[in-house]
Amino acid sequence: IIALDIYILRQLSGTLSQMIKLLRRDIDLRSVVEEFGKLIYEEIDYLQEARNAERFAELYISDSSVYVPKIFWRFTRRRVLV
């Protein structure tokens, strides 16, 4: 589903970029969509999210108002975060 959405956004970005150029604006929407697509796939990689959570916990260890759940690496996979 995400791949299809990104494909549709790519198609629309080309058309919209041309319309924006008519308004004398230089915005590369195709590049914006490409970056968005890359980031969205990183966000659904739960191994990366688990690493981010642990890094976040390290950065805020002295702040008692911040709680980051423990990551159970034994059970965590690319599509499962425990």
C-alpha cells in the first residue's frame, strides 16, 4: 500500500511541479516525495525504531519525566517491536 501511495505522489509531483513553475517558484516536489518515501520506509523498520528508542533513552536518562520502554531484542524483528 505504501509503495502505491508513493508511486501516486511521484506522478502527481511531476504535474504539480510544472504548475508551480508557472507561478515562478522553483520547488522540486519530486525530490520532496523521494525523500518522504525513503523516510517512511525507515520509520516502518522496527529494528531502526528500536535503535532510535535506545539512543533517545540514553540522551534523556537524567530526565525523570521521560520514559522509554525497554526493548526486548530477543523478540524484536524488522516488522515486530517488543
